[in-house]
Amino acid sequence: MEQIFPENWAVLHLGLIFSITLAQMLVVYVLSDSSNPPAGLGLFSVYFMAALLGWIAFTLQQEAAAPLAVDVPAVAAILNSYILFMAAGQRSGNQRGRILLGIVCLLGCLSVFFLPAQLMFATQISLATLFFAAAGILSALRSLREKNVGDMVIAYAALLMVVGTPIALYQVSIGGDSNLGQIIAFGAHSWAYVLVAVGFLASVLIEYQQHLSHLATEDPLTRLLNRRGLQDALRISIAHARRHGLPTSAIMIDIDYFKRVNDSFGHETGDHVIQLVASMIERLCRESDVVARTGGEEFLIILADTDSASARILAERVRQAVGERPLVVDQHRIPVTISLGVASASGEFNLDELSQEADQAMYLAKRGGRNRVASVENKPVHLSNDSMEI
């Protein structure tokens, strides 16, 4: 490349890139020590460090008295852009195209030994733009899927390269102003790098915030809602039931003899029992039903627009399904049963009061012999199992 800016601008630019890279690497260092590092963290780390080395090589070439035999910055730009594509693929969970584009990257790097300077410049920015575009597509898809605007910033960086490269090539090949074309390409690549750094940082921070939000509303063992998440999820249902006077039912579920399982087989087996029951409940409930884990071995189902009789039917189905599927640990069959309590309300209801009524009914089922369903309907208590109804 020809020299495209004075020495002082080269120093300022390298200082800016160096500062951005150090800031990103500090974030990467902190995140890498976390228990759940973000996806793609390793390859993005490689990208930032390789890009810094590439910018250093570019600056040294600008200050060299004689041109280097091999255009090292051009090779670095191609490699860095391909690493960005790999990092975006790892972060989005999509690894398609990496072999094909890897072959293209290898051929582009080898071409530095055969192509003249101007043609190598066109090859470099074209391949870099191709890899940026592929990374941008993957980042845009992830942004839409995860609702993370940080990934969209990376996609915008790719768009900047896609727009800037044709303009730079036009100036070099048709406009006759090679220096202006190199400046445009240099500016597009510099801004794209800055946007990738900003986008990655924003994506990680948004992902971390979403993770904290999930921790606040989601049970980590079963991936069901916790008590707070249950209240948030029911706001619309409560308002709808109040306006239209619709019935709402609650089913409280407790695993029978759970302490014995923990004492006999260990807490890990107890966790497996909880996960088994949670998966059976989720499988049998409707999409409109809200399921939460409210205690160690307790679950609560809220059924909108559902009367007590329909809730009892679902409760019986859940009870039978759990009872028919024992947990097998080290070739030992561990029978699992549950006791369930059903309560209902019409129109406006208080979640705490409704769940307390279901909890009382569940304790009636416990006292009635466990592995059964009880309901409280301001009527005589009903207890049932496979063989009897009282």
C-alpha cells in the first residue's frame, strides 16, 4: 500500500486501536473467569488480539522507508476477518460455511506472493468484506433470535464494509484515485473494527443482564418460573379474569417422601426426581397454563379460564403420569408419587390466597394417605386415588 496518512495520524490511530483492544481484553479477562462465559468469547479474544497485531504491522509498513517484500497487513486483514466470521459463528451456534470460507481465506493469503500491489489491495478488501458480510448475517440472525441489539451493531459494522468496499474499488480501478480508494477502505475497516468492539461488549452486557433477569424469575434446576416469575407471568391473566369474571384454578403439587429420597440416595438423586416431576408437569400442561417451582419439592400450576372440575382432571393426569414412571438410578427403581391440592376462584382473585387454598388442599391429600388429589371448593372435601374416592 502507499502511505495514506502522515506519521502523527498513524500514531493516533494505532493508539486508539490499542486502547480499544486493551479495554476489550480486560472485559474478556473478567468474563473468562466467570462460571458461565459468553459463547464465542475465545475466538473474539483471538480476533481482537490478531487485529491489533495487524494494525501494528500496517503502521510499521506506512513508516518503512522501502516497501516490504510481502504485504503482511493485507494477509493480516484477510485472516482477522475470517477469525471474526468464525467468532460470530461460534457465538450464534452456526458453524456452516467455515470450511469453504477457510479455503477461500487460505487462497487469499497465498495470493500475496503472486499478485501485484494494486490487485492484492482489491483482493484483500474484497475477501475481508466477504468474511465481514458472513459474520454480519450470523450476528443479525442471533440478534433477532436472542433479542440482543449488540449483535445487530456487529451486523451494522459488516454493512459498513459492504458499502465502503465497492466505493473504494471504484476509486482505485475506475476513478483513477488510488490514494482516495485506500483511504476509504482504511476508514471503513477502522470503523468496522470499532463497531465490532462496541457491539461485542454491548452484546455481552445485554446477555449478562438477561441472565440476571432469568435468575430473578427462573428456577435454575428445572427452568420453571420461581415465585417472582409466576407473579410477573400472571399479571395479564389476573386482569383478564377480573374483567370477564372467568374462573381460575390452582394446583399445588408436593413430592411424597422426598426427604427419604435425599437421605437414602443423596441430593443429586433428589434433584433428578425434581427434574423428572417438573418435566412431566410441563408435558401435560397447556401453553396457557403457568407452571412454577415454589419450594424445594413443591410446584404450583395456575390454570386460566379453568374451573375446579377441569383442574381436578388435569391433576389426576399428572398424578398418574408421575406414578407410572419411576426414576432409575444405578439399576434401582425409585418409585415417585405426588400429592396434589386443587383450589378455584372466579373473577378477581388474589394469587397468595388462591395458592394458600391449594396448599391446604394438598395437605389434606397428604393426610389422606398421599398419592392422591384433594380439592377445596367451600364444599365437603374430595379425596381420590385409583381405588377409592371419599
